[in-house]
Amino acid sequence: MTTCRRIVLVAALLNAAVTAVAAEVTVEKDPPEHAQPRFFERVQAGDLADAIARRGQPVDVKPGQYHLRVPCDSMKPGSFVDITVTVDEHSKTRVRLEECGVQVDSR
């Protein structure tokens, strides 16, 4: 087998492996009721930041646990709560960010 064919075969196998364990996350577009301005911009989401930036659109992510810091201005202005969201393999997960929390629906 030539080197070029090996590279193509390895690339195809890697692509299949990555696709096989992907999960889909969609963050709801609507801000929480009574949220302070720039609510979504203040969420500290690490690896889920792209999903928050593309609210309303499904985003492929790796399965696993994701740490979020969500604004909680109703308790004390400028405060945050730490939340862990778990995304399962092959799931379609909807995340609704709320002030001081999240709602997660995974199918």
C-alpha cells in the first residue's frame, strides 16, 4: 500500500472514530427572565463556549462533563454559581441557561 493510500485510510478511520463518539448540544436562545444585560456573554463555559455563542444551533461536542459558571445576580450582583453538565455519547442535549442554574434535557 502506498504512503498516500495509508494516509487517506488513517484519516478516514480517525474521522469515523471521532464521529462515532460525538454528541450534540443546543443552547436555548432566550435569556432567562429578569436576567441582567449581557447574560450569555458573562457565562463562563470553557469547552461549551462555542455552543453558547451559537445559541439555537446544534453543536457537536465530545461526551463528558462540562463545568459552567452561570451568573447569579439575583443572589448578589456579580456572583456566579458553579454547575456541571454531563453530555452522554450519541445524545442530543438541550441546555436552557437560567439565572443561577441550568435545565438539561438529554435524549
